[in-house]
Amino acid sequence: GPVAVLIAPWEITLELEPPGRTSAMNHLQGLVERVSIYGNRARVTVGGLTAEVTPASVERLGIHAGQRVVASWKATSTRVVPRADGDVHGRPR
């Protein structure tokens, strides 16, 4: 049946270039849509994914809206769950 794929924001790392050899085998390259700072955490939205990193990482990498980055995560961080009626965005069919 219909499923959705979930990845916790804190399981996603961000880089400016595609990673070299790493144990994180899943990568999505895209443009940063939004950066939101919440105290000691920053949420960065890229291609439908939201990564949670530190504000220091945002500053060190110079991450800003419109910048191309690579989001990476391990296979063990990916959760497949049954999808309720509606599409992946929760809208009814």
C-alpha cells in the first residue's frame, strides 16, 4: 500500500560539495529553501527535507537561501511508514 519515507531532521548532515567516502549513502543535492534559527538549533530546508544543525554550522558553511548544498543521511535513519489517506503532504485525495 501507500507509504511515506521519514528522516529525522537531526539525522541529516549538510555539506557544500558531494561527500567523499562516507558511511552515509543517501544524498540529495538541492537549493536551500529556508534557514530558521531556534536558539541552539537551525533548521535548513533543502528539496523537501529539513536538516537540523547548529547555528555555528550554518555560519561556518555560509548556508543561506538559494545556495546549493548536499544533504546526506544513513540508510538506518530512513523510516518507511504506512501513509494515511492523502498524499505525502497530508492533503486528501
